Amino acid sequence: MSDFEDRLRTWGATELAAAGPAPAMRTRRPRRWQPLAAAAAVLILVAAVAVAVNQSGSKRVLPTTSFDVIPWVDTPGTGSTSALGRPTSVPDCVGSDLTLTRGDGDAVFSSRRTNFLSVATTTRCYLSAGVTAATASVDGHRGSVPVRDAGDPQVQPGTIDPDHPGSMSFETDESCLRGEDLSHVLTYSDLRVTLLGTEIPLAPGGLSSAVLSCLGELPVSRAGIGLGGSTSEQNDPLRQVTTTIQAPPAISAGETLHFEVTLTNHLSDDYPLDPCPSYRVQLGHLAESFQLNCKQAHPVPAMGSERFAMELPTWVTDASGSEDLLWTLLEPGLPQVRFPIEVTAPSGSSGHSGCAADTVGEPCASMELGTEYPYSTLTHCGLQSLIADGRTWRLSKGLSDDGNGNPPPGYTDVSDDGFIRLASEDLLRARSSQGVLTEWKPGESLDGPCG
Amino acid sequence: MGVTVIEPNVVFEGFVAPHLTSMWVLATRLAGPSARDDVLQEALMTAWRRWDTFDPSRGSARTWLLVLVSDRCRKHWRSVKPTEDLYDVASPPVDVEAHLDLSRAIAQLPPRQRLAVELFYVLDLPVAECAEVMGCATGTVQSTLSDARKALRSTLEVPS
């Protein structure tokens, strides 16, 4: 070794010693949402695979499976988006500033940098003003977003990369997330979303709290928020599963809408249906959630699809015109798809039997499972009990009154002309004239004038 | 089929921790103390985002992470005017003046030569790993080091 080489090596060793020890890696303190990080890495990998698959060929032909259409089952959905075993969290929001403004104040989506070193700053996303929790998803990275502490001086503009499709989800009401309260659906028609200084359009009619809280996730991109397509081509290419609806272009009010939903898996691995996902279907302002018929379905095969038959009883209404059929799997990262349907006025025959629409509280002697019947519910003292299928039913889910013994929101006073349907032998579902859903179980009638 | 529960932070930390010192040293050496934290942070963020693209068959974790640091340093160089950072020397060398002369001369090397010197003499990486970090063949590393030594001898007026 030459003297100069030796000098260089001595110099290198001295410099290495002078550099000192590296700072310790700092693991973020455990947060209550951190368990959600459990599945995050999987989502990142899945998203990366999806991107890779999408980029690997100029045009792909997605095969369909040989399985038949999976029949529809009337199993109530859980409404939960968090228990499906798929990733829901990554710590960081990356990107630009996204500001949501609502009528009663500002909800600012913002973040700080999250660093791995103690020497640097930290990154988080925050959402404030009436929203209790939120998650952000950008470029395959997802993260739970803790509520901003009031007056937190460290909040800075958030960072969602506008060049990468992302999504945000909002939870405004925990009970709604559990599917327990379907009667308080508010529409934020005045919600304004600004991305990089430019206001971006929202879904027509604004965002309803049902969408915000129960559906969970909305796609966010330059194109807008919550704007879904009716075909898979309009879906975000980063999504792992896309949804397509096949439905009749028109339906007569009062009929049961039969349609098909195709889930297409763009990944190279099967998309499991375990735990069984729920989905939410909405026509007009009425919405219900069900579980997929997982008993008869298979995992959606890699690069393949699975078709599910769907049913949704409609209701008799004086209004007719175009309505949006909205369908979404209650699972993070999956967009809502929309299919416009022309609802025509009911013809002479409604297809119903057994109960007359104009009889108040008239007992229905016998009801067919799954068939929707017009029913006028006594509401003057609130919802107590009703008689149908030769039995007395007691309210099991939904608000019984407005807190003062009067009809609950969504019901007209004295009586309300809605519909009832026998969901199972011991479960009756009712919907009010204004679309509020309640559930009833067999029970005894109450005594007294309001019984 | 159940929920796969993993802790990405913990796993990532375990992935990075053994090489953090090397990353720290290289960031310090190439970007200087003032920008070291930012460079290292950016490299770690990049590593976190691209972690799933790391392919052990194409190189070691250490070289992959050092590539990220090197890339960040290069971007840092582009964004700032060249300055001479002063940093503490924990244990002063015997010949402080000669040491500083050599440091100044190395700081003036072209970026590729400087990177090769830092990797080879400071981080003490084998030539093969230097090649992985620099994205070139081992022969290129050796010739780059040879060019660097030649330039340093010339600057320092050391006879061949």
C-alpha cells in the first residue's frame, strides 16, 4: 500500500469516527388507530402490484369465471368498513393541500411531516370541524387521520399529491358506521372542497352523511370527490377491485328492481370474500345495506370477475323521473358506482297483495318473504308496535319518537304511508314515506291508547 | 382467511436500523451537517414508500439505502450553492493541517469521484458494493478511484 493510499485510509477512518453515531430511529408512539396499520403494508403491496399489473401491458383482457351469477340474499349488512382484514392504515399523508369548507366552519385537512428520526419533524393529517375521524389514501398509502386538537398550532397545509388518485373517508357518526342509526341522514350540499387552490366538484346533490359515515371512502382526484362511474373503465386504475352494474334502464315504482353487480379483480391474487363484505345500495334517497351472498360465492379470482344478482324493492311514489342507483362494497378503497334508472309512475297493478295501502294499521294476514307491501303505520305516539303477517311486531332498530313522544323524523303524524317487508321469519323491515328504515321483531303489543 | 397483523413501522425499523449509521455518515459527508438531517429524512421517506420495491436479489439492503441517500445528496447539490461546511472532529488527527488539506481536496472532487472516495475510504465498502451504490461496474469504480487519487495527488502536490 502506498503512503498516499495509507493516508487516504487514515483520513477515511478519522472522518468516520468524526461523523459520530447516527440518531436512533424513533418509532411513533402507539396510537389508537395503529392496529389499523396492521393491514397497511399489505395494501401498499397490493396497490403496487395493481400499478405494476396495470403498467405491465398495454391492454389486458380480463377473463371472467365460469361461475354462475350468485343469487341475492336478504342478509342485513354490517355497514362496517374496518373488519374486512384488508389494509387500512399507513401513517403518512403525502401530497398537497386539501381544504374542506362547510357551512358551520372550516374543516381543514392538513398534515405535518412524519419522520423516522428524532431530529426531524413529524407528519400527520388532521381533519377538524365536526368530523370525528378520517382516513386518507394516496397513491396506495393509507392512513388514519386523527382529529385535530383544537388550536393545535402545528397544523400546516396537508399533502395529498394531486397527480396521484387518492381517497378520503369521513366518519361523522359512530353509530351510523355500525348501521344502527339510519334515520339521521344529512346532506352537505354546501360542502366545498379545494385542492391546490382549485375548487373541485362534488357528487351531484352534495355529500350525504350516510355516504360520509357509512360508506366511508370517496375517491379524491383532480376530477372531483365522490364521483363514481358506472363502468369499470371509469374507476380508478389503482383500485384493486372495480365494480360494474348491469340494470334495466327503467323501472316502474313499486316493483322490485333486479340487477347484477360484477366485481372485477385486477390483481394477480384472488380477492377474498372472507370476512364476508357488506354492500350498500341506494336508489334515490333510500338506502339499505346487505351482505354479499358469500356462502355461494367464491373469492374473486385473480384477473377475473364474479357476478352477483341484486334485488331492491322500490316504493310507490308520486314522483317519477331519473334516479341514481348507487352501489358500493363497504370496503376501504372501493368506489361507489352509479347507474341512472328512469323510475316511472306505477301502473294499475302494483304487484302487491295482502295489505291495502289505504288502511291504517290494517293487519296483513299473510306476507310473502321478501315481498314489499304498502303499509300505513300509526305514528301519533311514536313507533311502538305494528301488526303484520298475523303477528305483532315491536320496534327493534330505529328511533321510536322524536324525544317528545311525537313521530320520529321521517314519519308523518298520526299515520305514515310506507312499506313493510318480511326480511326473515323473525325480522320485519319497514320504510317510511320519507325513506327512513326501521326494523321490527316479533313481540307483544303494548297496552293503552298508544299501544 | 383471517386478518394478517403486522407492524410495518417495526418491520421497517428493523430493515433500516443496521444501516442507519452508514446512511448517516454518507449524508453527513456528502451533504454536510446542515443538510444532513433533511437528506437522511428524505432518503428514509423514500425508502418507506418504495420499500416494497426493494429486491434483495439485485443488491443488499445497505447498498439500496445508500443509493437513496446518494440520490438525495445529488438533488441537494443541485438545489444549493456549493459551500464549505465545517464540522466537528471528534478526535483531531495528528496532522490536523494535512488532514484538512485532504478534506478540502476531496470536497473539490467531481461528484462521482467524491462519492467513490466517500464510499470506499470512509464507509469502507468493498468495491463491489461501491459499484452497486454508484450503479456501475466494479472496474468503473476502480478507475474512478484511480482518477480521484490522481486528482488529489495533483491538488496536494504529492509525488506519484
